[in-house]
Amino acid sequence: MKFRTTIGLEIHVQLKTKSKMFCRCDNESDKAKPNTNVCPRCLGMPGTLPVANRQAIEWTIKTGLALNCKINEKSKFDRKHYFYPDLPKGYQISQYDEPLCRGGKVDLRSSIFGPRSVRINRVHLEEDAGKLIHKDGSSYVDLNRAGTPLMEIVTEPDINTPFEAKKFLQELQLIVRYLGVSEASMEKGHLRCDANIDVKDDKGRMSEIVEQKNINSFRFIERALLYEEKRLQEKYLDWPKGKTKVTRGYDSKKDSTYEQREKEEASDYRYFPEPDVPEIEVKSEKLAPSKPEGLKVKSNGIDIEKIKAEIGELPEDIRKKLESFGVAEDIREKIASAPDHARYISDAKKVSQSLASWITNEVTAEIAAQKIRYEDYKNNVPITHLSDLLALVESGKISKNSAKGIFKEMVKSGKRAVEIIKESGLEQMEEDSGLEEIICEIFKKNPKEHQRLVDGDEKLIGFFMGEVMKETGGRANPGAIRSIILDIKQKKKG
Ligand SMILES: [Zn+2]
């Protein structure tokens, strides 16, 4: 029996705005005691009115644009009703039939499944609910999270393997991090994923659709889906006649899934338009160049062009750019998957393999060692300064080893490499600057080793190079030492 798996994802991304979605409470509750970061609005008290967070709306549009979506000119919020202890209002403000963004796509590349495009059905904005905490046989409600802005991204069922699902989720995490709209940490619950999976056989029969809710790690999403795929294939004789949906949870300890409840249909939520929040108008208005300065069009609408201009390079742009410079794939991926590195190279005209690998190794290590922020590092060592340093290594002016020391100093002081070299005399010795005398001196001090070298034991070259390096404090050019050693040896023989 041949099976085909279909997977669609619904991803919730917590936006890192300063305040919550419809009130002024701080949006950051990580360190707050339960129920201290709340106000009458996010507690859902009668008589309070929600005011939409403009930043959250703009960031959702920004994400939609980055995912190649069409932005709806008009959209609105709706009330989604359900009863649960962590939802004091009895409804959640969400978007139903007029979301902010529709119809996009994300391109994925992998050596395992090749190029693939996953279509996006919609991106909408809503508020999060509170949290239930179950402890010592009791249940507690913490409403600090209630009202946090949550962006929901829904894909079309274009994913065919659990591995692709994981890859998609990782790419999406990267994109929202590049955009700077969310920390998107799965461990902290900023990025949560529901997955819908079904399996069809070659006779066109279809299993039930299984929804797995709130999967909170990349590893678990792949494992939960692998488990479910296998389970559905094995029970194919019992597949239902009609289309049915069930919800199953994933138990990471047992690495298996268990049945939860029948999935609710949209009609169960009794959606209706939120009467207290006005419609969102999105306009694309560019000022005509002939308009006199200061005469701006006044509008409460959201300006798409302005948001577009803020998007900048995305992970796939970085990969392509590095590929065009001939940077190896593993290093391309390392840079693309670190938004800080990606932003760092965005000003560079050219990124060589050596510059790219210096960034992934030395820069990362030095930032960690000096315990500084990437921003501080970037201020002290703009990418052009780092390119200059590596050019000095390539031209043989300094050795790679002393470049590491100089780099440390650059990060600390913000000075350029040439200044540091001048100050500390680290410049490599020229071939004619007494290197030959030093080498002769070392030969005299080590007569036995010298004789073996003359007799043809090439291993001794390394020994003498080490001695010369010690003597010169690492300033001698290794190529020059080697050629002088071989030269003198040749002369001796002759
Ligand atoms: Zn509040």
C-alpha cells in the first residue's frame, strides 16, 4: 500500500511590542508575579473598551509582506466565543473573515527534499489568553499573558513530510527574527505550532484529519508527526467514510500521541464582528514628488510603502548573496541562521570565504568571551574594519595568529587594525630585516638538529620554524622563514 501524507500548520507568534494588544499593560511578563501585569481591560471587566495596538498591526503586515502575502485594504477584528477559565471575557478578540494578510508563500531549500514552496493561507492578529497552572492537585489562573498580541500564520496543506514541517517552522522563526517582530523562542512559548495531518492511500481514501496542538519544540514537531503518520497508516482499514477531524496531544515522554476532543468547527465559536474596535484601513500612499515639503496627506490609515521599506534582507536573500560570493554552504547557513551576523554583512560589498568563516568563528567567540552585545561589537568593528584586517593577513603583512590578537584589541578599543599594528610593532618582519641572522644564530644553538636538517630530515623544518617564531615573538612571516631555512640548507650542502 502506498500512502501520501498531507500536513498543514497553524503557527502562533507572540509579538514583542511594548504594550499588550488592546491595553497599556507591559507586554513582558516573564519576571512578573502571577496576575500583577493586568488591568481592567485585559481582565475583561464590563464597561472597558479595547484600543488596538498600532505597532502590532504594522508588524503583522510587515510579516505578511515578508511572506509574499496580499495585504487586505480593509480588515476587522471579530469576537471568537468559547468558555475556558483563562479567558475572562468569554471571548477572544481575533480576526475571522477579513484577516490582515492573505495568500503568500515561503520557499524552502534542502539537500534532502530539494526546492519547495509552501503557500500561506492567511496571517491574522489576535490577543492571547491567560495561562492555567496545575500544581499540587489545584488549578490556578494567571492572566499576565491575557491580551498579549499574537500573530497567527496558517499554511495551505503543502507539506508532505514531518521533516519539511520542521524545516518550514525553522525558516519562519528565522524570518520573524530578521523582521525583529518577535523573539520567537519556542521554549518560552513565543512560537507555538498546531499541525494538521492526514494520510491518503492510492485508492483515494483518506484518514481522519488529526490536529496536534501546541507543539513547543522543533524536535517534538517532527517526532509527533512521524508518530501520527505511522499510526494513521497502520490503522488504514479503520479509516472513516466521511471527513472527520480529531485533536490529539503529543506526550514527549512516551513519544506518542493521545486522543483529546473532537475538533471544533468555526460555527461552534459563534464569531461576530468586534463592535468596539474600528476597521483597519491599509493604504499605500506615496507622497507625490511635486508636493511641497510639509504638505503631507493626513490619514489614520497604515502606510504599506513605509512598512515595505523597513523589511530589509531576509534569510534566503543572505544565502543567495553569500552563494554568489562563493561562500561554502555550511558557512552560508551559519550566517543566515543568525540574524545578527546577517545584518552585520548587509553593508559589505563582498564577503569572501575567509571573512565569512572569521565571522562565524572569531566574531562569535570574541563576543562571548568579552560578554558584550552584538551592537557594541558592531560599533567597534564595522565590517569594513574586519575586511581590512583580513586583507593584511592575505597580503602577508601579519600572520593569522597575530591577527587574532589584533582582532581582540579591535573589539575592545574600537581602533583599526593598522593603528594597533603601528602601536605594538606587530608588523611581520620583512625577509631582509635580520631574519637570516636570527636563523643562523638558531642553527648554531642547535647543531645536532641542524646537521640532521642538512642530511635531509625535512621534519626539522617545522622545529626550526617554531624556534624562529619564538625568537621573533610570532612576527616573522612563516613563508619567509621557510624559504630562508631551505636556502641556507642548500648553501651549506653546496
Ligand atoms: Zn491590561
